[in-house]
Amino acid sequence: MELNSPRKDPYSSVSQVERDLEKKGFKEKFSVKDEHTIHDADNREYSSDKISIIELHRIVDRENNSQSLMVIGLEAEDGNKGILKTPFGENADETVDRFLQNVDSKSSLNKKY
């Protein structure tokens, strides 16, 4: 191991994270409807108390912070797994942030993982 080597992020691009999550069964693309609800491409809706955050990755564009994204692997209570992409930092979407806070406030978050 080389001392003082620069840290290597495990993921350098959003597409790389998405491919890895898809291999793990995260097939759906989730969108936030409001601070309590998300839906998938088939318009199946899930309330924040029926969703768990399984994985969360932050991809930082060091040259353009406005392009920095969170890629989040979510699982619904019915087993449906999907991906939510959202900017973070100065360009964060307040509705998405509130939804994620509602998911995170669950007492049962990630108990099975």
C-alpha cells in the first residue's frame, strides 16, 4: 500500500452506481411525488413509511458542484426495489429532502439489513 496516496472513490460516475445497483436488483426508477409519496414508472405509489433506504451514494463533480448527485437505492415494503437520483447541496430539491427525512425518521429503517 502506498502511503499518502489520493483517496479513490469507489464510484466515479452516476452510471457506474446505477449499473451496480441494477445488478443488485434495483430495477425501478423512482420519482418523488410529494414529501410523503414516491412512484415508479408504472405509477405504483409508495408512502414514506413503506420505503427503506438500502444504499446511498454521493457522486461529487469536483469541477462543477451543481452536477453533484445522490443515487439512492430504495426498497418498498412489497419488495419493489428502485433508484432515486437527486441533486444535493446548493441545488437540492426541498421536496425530495423532506421525503428522505420522512423515510429516515421511521423507527424500522433497515432493520432487516
